[in-house]
Amino acid sequence: MTNMKQRLRNLFRRNKMRGRPTTVASNPNKEQPEPPKPEPSKQKSSKKDASKQEPSKQEEPEKPPKEVEVEIIPSPTSEGEMPTYFHVGALAKDCLINGFKIGAWQMHCTTRTKNDFYLNTFGEGYPTMKDVFGGLEVFKEVGNYSTSLGWFTNNDLLSEIAVRGMNFGSRLYGLLKSTIVTKDEVSFQTKLKCGLERDPVKVELVVPLYNEPLFQGYILVAPVENWVLGYRTEYNFDEKGFDKHALCLGYNNGRTEVGLKLENFEDLRGSIFQRIGEAWAFAIKTNLYSSENVKQFAIGVQYDFQNGTMVKAKLREDSRMGSSAAHMVRIF
């Protein structure tokens, strides 16, 4: 059975990738300061002064801000399934990220009909109540095949056709994802996500088919129990170059998790997650080395009441503190 929680998490993640205006509203009635008037040039200037004048330097264009990559937090693997590249450090990310960047509110509802159709409705105010995002998805699974059609409040349409199976002792799967984007102008995008899993190796590729610039993929190896090694890459066909090279090392025995990731041989990040008893857990996430000398650090704790309620708190390197409380309601 497809994990509905992971499907909804991926749908909400589309909102994080959208370009949204700043939360600080500008006052159109505020008077703008007058630009400074240029000083009149002196008509009489000696040749000596002219020779000392330096040539005017052209201002370099400002570089566009670096896009913030949205963290992918996968759901726990099912029995007999190998972890993915994104499972390295996933428990620490879930403790320190999930629930803190929701915004003003977030809600979702999954309904199962008598014909085994799943209706997923979701919505959130992110980052303010004035910027609402949501949608509706219809999902149907038949044997090893599944299909879905989703509509978002920004009038984008998303369709998926998936297939999975076993062959020669290997787990094979494929997902054809197509999107109709209506922002600025109507455009069509499609890509194919496919993978092969044969213990102790897992390979996953995202192949662009139409109007998609990125080719992505990773390979993961589990040489010994609880340990994984992985490599991930991204190639941009528009810029004809690699955007990312990343290596990872992870350990997870169910209670203790340690993760290391080296991206583009410039940024080294690490995380630790530890369960204490059945309810308590703490996590630490930091960048051990950064080529831009950016210091990032976060430590957090969580308490699970074992009834669908979880409370979290964390502290960042800039002394900012945050707390989160979530409760899941099941209606049968």
C-alpha cells in the first residue's frame, strides 16, 4: 500500500518550492527619498588633474540569490525495503525541521471510498494567512499499478502513473510524472523516475523527458548491517554542467542515527539523532565545514505522547528558539 503520509508531504513540499512574496508588506504611501542631485562638473580643470582622474569602473551586476534547497524528509522504509539517499540523517531532519516551517496553519484530510479511491485534500497558510495554498488529489491503486491526478490552488495540474514489481530477485519501479503549469503562460513538463533495488545496492534516476532541465540520480550501497554509503549527482541540461556532486555516509540501528554528507567537495554536514526511552529523543545538526564560512547549528528535543501528539523544541546558532506541537486525529 502506498504511504499516504508521504504522498501528502510531497504535495505540501510543492508549496515550499513556489516563489512567494516577502512577509513584510511595503507601504505604497510612504514617501521615497529623493535621489541625490549630481554635482555640476567644473569647466576649468587642469591637465594635471585630468591625468589623475581614474577611469570610471563599471559596477558588476549583482548575483542572483542562491536558491534554498527544500529538505526532503522521507517516510520510514517498509519491511524488506532498502533506505534511499535521503534517509541518511532523516530522523534528525524530521526532529529539527518538520513542524517548524509549516506557517500559520496546515491541515489535510484523506478519505477512502468504497471503491478504494483515495481523496486527499490539503491546505496551508504559508508563510502568512494571506498566502493560502492547497489542492485536491484523487489516487487509485490496482495491484502493482497506481495513478493519481491532483489540482492545486495556483491552477497547476499534476498527474502520476506508477508501476512496481519484482524480477530476477530485484525490486523495480517507475513513475511517470507530468505537470501542467499555468503561471505566466501554460506549459507542460514531464519526467520519469525509475529505480532498481537489489540488496545491498539501490539505484534511482530522474530522467527529464520534456521541458525539464535536471537529470538526477543516486546510488546507495549497504556494505554491512545498519551502514550505508551513497553518491548523488545532478546535471543541468540548460546550463550544460553538473549542479551537484554529493557523498553520504549513514548509520541507523533504529535508536541511534548518524549522518554525514559532503556536497560539491565544499560543504560537509553532520547530524546525530538519539532516542531516550520510548518517548524522548534529541537531535543535533550542523555544518562541519563550509567554503563560505557559513555557520549553521541546531539542537532539538521531542516528546512523543504515543497517542498521535508530539511536542518539539529547538535552538539555532543565532539564539533563536522554536517550539512545535502536532496532533493527529483519526476518524473511522
